[in-house]
Amino acid sequence: MPVTLMRFPPNIRSTCELPAGFKVEPLGSRADVVAMIGEVFPEGDFSDPNRIVLRAEDKPTELAIHGDPVEAIAMQRPGKNVIQALCNRIGCRAIDAATGDLMNFD
């Protein structure tokens, strides 16, 4: 399941609910975002600055960081705990890229 991490207002449940012209708030500079990911997953492979590989929940999760400042992080094959940990640390929300729905961890 591909997932994208971005900043959205708390009352939005789906990208379909975003107003016309909505501009995403950046997650931070590339260096700051990479540092936050490293705080949560220090065992990650950070050798490629554009593609980070985390080894969590016994499977690799690939992260692609977009822009500087970073507007989004694309994730391939993330587990729920990885998604939730990064959302909590970075202060963002997760979108199921297949449906456009924002994920809820309650």
C-alpha cells in the first residue's frame, strides 16, 4: 500500500474535501525532515539523500522525500507503526495514495 505523508487541516478526512487552491504547508527543510526520521528510525539506510530505507516490522519501507522544503514523503510498503511513528514525530497526516483518504489511527 503506497502512503503519502503531508500536512493537512485536522478536520479533513479525504483529499476530496480540500478547498480549491489549497496549498500544503511544508513539513520542514530536507535536512530537518531527514533528521526527524533518523530520530525515530536511527537504523535506517540514509546513504541516498532522496530515498531512505527503513527496516521495521521485519520488512523494508522505502521513503522518497519530495522538495526542499519538503512538501511530501512517499512511502512504499509501510507498516501501521511506521506510519504512525513518523506522523507523530513530523506532525503530519498519512494519505492512502490509492483512495485519497486520510488515515485515522484512533
